[in-house]
Amino acid sequence: MAETQRKSTYGAHPPCAKSSRLDDRRSKKLAMLLEKNRKSEKPDDFVCYESSDDEEDTEMDSYQYLKTSFNFVDYVRSRESNANEIRKVNKEFGSRHILSHDLFKEYSISLNNMNKVFCSQWLSDRQVVFGTKCNKLMVYDVATQKLDQIPSLSGRNNSTSGMGNVQDQQCGIHSVQINPSRTLLATGGRNSNEVAVYRLPTLDPVCIGESAHRDWVYDMCWLDDEFLVSGSKDTKMALWQIDQEVSAASEKADVPSHRLIQPICIKECKSAQKVRSLLFNKAYKEIAVLSMNSYIHIWSAESFRQKISRKLPACQDNVCLAVHEEGLYAVGCRSYTLLLDARTLQPIKKVPSRYSGCGIRSASFQGSVLTIGTGLGMLMFYDIRAQKYLESSINSNRTVMLKASKGYVFPDEDYIDGFHNVKYTPAIYTHCYDASGTRLFCAGGPLPTNLYGNYAGLWQ
């Protein structure tokens, strides 16, 4: 879980340097080698080999192991004292342990009569920001359980630009994104065709980006602390710059106000129909774009040029996209999640859903665990290293799954009359882990477009 290379404060060796640890290490290593070399009748489909399996520990390796403490208490104390020691912690250990031991408990969040939560992000260890279909930007305090609405930002009167009534363009907030330094938050404006930027942590208005899109902004991503990319239903990609001058101008104002900015560049995403999701792949310095006609497109983040478009195999209802830090894309489809190699865009594996036709509505990576939100109110967890769904340590006969409560739904007469026996379950449109990975916020609402309702829950 944690490793800390301790430095001795007195004498030549730190307190963890006990010779008996080397004997235990050798015996455990020998037992593991004997187990791996044992010929089984049915060999495993997936085997991971350590680099040191066939090598003896050198004297330097033994010395390094002796001064390394695997005690989490030592890690915390070293971090608190800011000691000059090399330390690291496995961030996914907490979430994996909690999931496999069935320790997550749901705490329902009442959203009153809001309609469908589409996106969310953790602002801090106690605040979550999310956007709804009814065009509300809300902040939820997990400690006090209070909800605060952040005023939407609007640009100039759109009737003068030929884009119609502002009310006609209010189609919900589909994305909230925080820049790497966590100083700015980008989301949709009062007009769903525009991009609004707020300052963190105060959520004061900074600017509104306009004149880039003629249809809803479905998603956006930060390339760094200044440059933002937005993708729209009109197949356009826009590049924005929110520099220090723009940010400082609104900060110096006596009354909170925002500036109007124009995009640096607008380009059409070729071979695309309705840009649905996009993200920044930091490892390859590229922007991955998912369109509704089952294409994935790769753009260069440095030159803002489209490089590749690839048709996805038999991929329907693809609405969500996630990236792993080691170069792996996950595309959510109607009945499975498609894993793609980020270098070649070749399909690696189809992860079938345990319930056919449930629809994958959200996806994210937490270490080597892929979290999948479905249209049937369930969260599933797939281990990409073991290539199977995460198994429960309490009951070995079942996999880990979180089932959401009903939430709130406003009954639609036509829908109820036609489906008397159908039990309502909310779709998980969004989910996000906190920094520790031990709390999970998930939200959504009814999947049918003619149903009005919401769901939000905090699993901890």
C-alpha cells in the first residue's frame, strides 16, 4: 500500500532494517516461485511475471529493501514532517479494498425537482460540483449536506447573431472540467452553445466564450492551465485561451463580473456527426474525440490538427470515453465497453456488460480498475490487469457491483400507461472519485427522454 525509504536518525540503519526481514522475503519469494512453476491442469488465461523472478537479490537490493518501510503509519509521519525521504503510496489500494470487501454504503442526496445530472467533479475533499439538464450548476457540501446554486453566465443577446432565443438554447450543462492547477472551472453557460469559466475555489465568474458553436456544447477538456478545447453537436472543435490577463481582470473588479472572449481557432471534426465526448491524453499529447456515428478521432494537442479517424467495430450508442495513464482508451457502448490501444486505435478487448442492452453511460479509470456506470442504475468494476470483473472477497461467487437507489422521478402518464410492470431505475450519467479514492459520487436520472427526474448518491 505504501513505501517509504527511511533515513536513520541515529546509527547506521533506520529502525525498519531488521535482518529477519530478508529471511522472510527469501522464503516468500521461494514459495511464490514454487507456486508459479507448479503445472496446473488448466493454465491461467492471464499471468503476470515479475522482472526479478529468475534473479537473486543483489547486496544493493537487500540494502534497499532493509531501509524501505511498508508501514502506512511511517508514510503518514514522513509526509507530515516533510522529511527528505522517498515515499509513494498506491492510490487505488483504498478503493479496491473497499469495493472487494463490500464496505461502500450509499447515502442518497435529495435534489428536489431538478432534472437529470449529466456531469460532476470533486472541488475539494468536501464539495462536489455538478450540472443538470435543467441548466443548473450546483455545489453539494458532503459535510453539511447543503446545495448551493451557482449563477449561470450569459453572453450577448443571441438574437442579434441569428442564433434564436436564448431559452431555446438552454439544453443542460453536459460537462464540468477543472484545469490541472485547480484554479479554473470550465462548464456550459446559460446558453448551451457557450462556454463559461469560473475561478476556484471562490467560483467567481471569469469569462464567457461565445461565437464558436451553433449547437450544444457536449464536452470539453483542458490542455493545460490556460488552453481549453470544446466540442459541440455541430461537429465543431474550438480552442480557447484563458490567460492571466483575462483571469486577473475579473479578479480586480469590485463587483463580480465576467469578460466576453472569442475562440483562438474553430475547426470541423472531419468524418464526425455530433461530437459527443472528448478528453486530453497527456501521455501522447493528443485529444481523443468520440462522435455519435461510431468514430473515434485523434487530434494533435500541440498543433490542434486532426490526425486520425477510425470507425469503431459494431459500436452503437457510444456516449462516453475514458483514458488510462498507460495508454488505453475505454469507449462505452450499448452492451459492452470497448478497450482500444491508444497508439494504434486497435480494439484490444470487448468487455461485455453483465446485463445485455443496459447501455454504458459513464466510464472512468481509478488505477487499474475501470468503473462503468450503466443505464440500469448499476456501477460495475473491471480489473484491466486481471481482465475480469472485480471479485468480492466476502462472497467469491459474485462480482462487485453497486446498485443505486430509485431517486426521484416525475411520472409521465404516457410512459406509465404503456409500461405498468417496469420498475424505474436511474441511469448513471456521471460518477467521480475523490482524491483519496475512498468516496464515490454518482448521479443521473431516468434514461427515457420523456421522463423527468434525478438521482444522486454518495458512496463512502
